[in-house]
Amino acid sequence: MHGPPKPEPDMVALIHHAVAAGVTLLDTSDIYGPHTNELLLGKALQGGVRDKVQLATKFGILAGADGARAIRGDPAYVRAACEGSLERLGVGCIDLYYQHGVDVSVPIEVTMGELKKLVEEGKIKYIGLSEASASTI
């Protein structure tokens, strides 16, 4: 979406430089790439870097082949998206996992209920919402 990707070794080195310079939060999303940025961060987090940062990633936006976007927040999708992010990032737990946009076809309590289960299972530490209205929150 924002141009061709840069060489992966350069981007891993950039992330390492940022962490060495004091950056403590790495924030991404499964839609970035899609999946490419989570895979890149997974590589950059190796070798003890993971212990130096808080890791955040978002879920919920899907890009169709035609460029159309959809938002999902149903429990099955939330769980599958989290499992996919954990695998791509190469971590056992995500510090902040948040919905990239609110799925208005699913009550927010249902989406939050599945996220709560993921917290209880130790897969995520904290839950968040992006682009949510005050009434939704």
C-alpha cells in the first residue's frame, strides 16, 4: 500500500537500532502486508529483543481480493486471528491485542468475551479497541 518493501535485513537492523535507542513499544497489525509486518517483527524479536519491548498488534480488518475491506469481531475469527499473530510473531504472548475496527454486526461484549478468554489462557495480557466510539467503549 505504501510502496515496495525494503530489504528485510535492513528492516530488522532498523528495529534493533530503534530498540537499542530506547524504543519500548512495537505496534503492528495482521493487515499490514497483510501479515508481512508481523513476520518481520517476529524475526526482529529473536535473540532477546522480545524481552526489551512491549508488543502490540491489531486484528479485525480483512482485505478482499477486490480491495474491499471488511471488519470481523466474531469469536471464531478473534481466536484464529490471535493464533495466527502469535505464530507469525513467534511469541507465546502478545502484550496488547486490540481490535482494529469495531464489527457492528457482533455485539462488542461478544468480541470482548473471546478476548477475555485469550487473556485467561495467557495468550494476551491486555485488550484494546481502536477506532471505537465512546458509546461502544
